[in-house]
Amino acid sequence: MKKISVILLFAFLTGYAIQLQAQDAANILTKKEVKEGWKLLFDGHNSSLWRSANKTDFPTKGWQIKEGCLISGGGGNLVSMEEYGNFELVWDWKMMDTGGNSGVKYFVKEANNDALGIEYQMLDDTGHPWMKDGRMHPNDFHTVGAIYELYPTSANKITKPVGAWNTSRVLCSGKHIEHWLNAVKVAECERGSSDFNARIAASKFKDIPNFGLHEKGLILLQDHGSVVWFRNIKIKRQ
């Protein structure tokens, strides 16, 4: 019995050590990334680079920091302390709820107790009611990776299932925008083009002045009622 207890304790400690190693490996910039100008927006422990939308402080409930991740859970949207214009943004995320819905927004401006900007859609496509009842195709502009409400995703996107890590990337260079999902480019557009303006005019953003056309804005992590884990959030100004 004593021998079995020792073996179980060893297995537990080994598993815990592996978990800690995985946490320590996240939220770290390589020397190459530092040299290239990358900056962490979350170090796995400190929330000082984020605050509640339309407020000055980090929420006291809802969001939590656990296992080196920022985890949404009913605390409202978070926005970055700084604004960004030309940039490259990368983050890892995993959806924990079947049919979950969330997103990351950019060029965000706060007004009238709201925070609006272009959105990188994060969704459990296969489990969401939109997909199950046939209202939405796999590459619809409401599915994961889309430029939400405006531009659909490509058919070749690769999505990890609920509970598994995805890696997303947004590239904003001048008026050009690209959305990437798990190393595949899934959507792109030119802000201010006739096509972009027509899509805005046909969308629910049509009455929002200058929507998506600001030279710079905040980054927003959406709390849409689904539990989402975020890590390795990093940005590089262009």
C-alpha cells in the first residue's frame, strides 16, 4: 500500500511539474521577437495592460487569471490601455463552451457606454445553433476567423475543437487587413474601399460614424457569455 501511495504521489508531482512547464513556456517572447519589436499584452500573471471597457480599472469579478491565462466569465469586455494603428496581433485561445461565441476587436473606440471596432470572430462553428439549424455556412461572415458581419472566411480554414488551443493573427497595414487562423489566411479586406464601404452600409454598423476607419484604436477582448481562455497575447507595431 505504501509503495502504491509513493507511486501515485510521484505521478501527481510529475504531472504537476509538466503543467507548470507548459505554463512557463507560454507568454514569453523569444530574443528574436524582442529584437523585432514584439510586446506582450499579458505576461500570464499581471492584468495591468487591460481594463474594463468604458472604465479605468480591471474588473473585480468575472475575469480571472489562471494557469497563465486570461479567462472570460461574465465580467464584461476588456480593452487595452494603449491604442494601436498599424500592427500585427497574435494570440492563442480556446473555447470552453460548446457553441461558444466571442471575439477580439481592434480599432475600437469607446462612446455612449459602448466599445465598437472591427471584430475577429471567435466561434465554435460546429456547435453553434446558427450552424446546426442551417442559417450559417462554414465560411459565413459570422463564423470563426471572419471579419465579423463584413467578410466571410475562406473554405480552407483549420479550426481546433472546443477545449483545444487555436492561434489567431490580425495584420493591419495601412488600410489592408488580414485575418489568420492556425497559420492559414482566412479573410482580408481594404478599409475605406468601395467594397468595404458598401458592406458597412449594408451591415448593423451602418449608423456608426467612421466605423472601422479610425487610424488607431484599442484592442478589445470580448466577454460574450462564453468561457474563453486567452494566452500568448502579443503585438508588434508596424
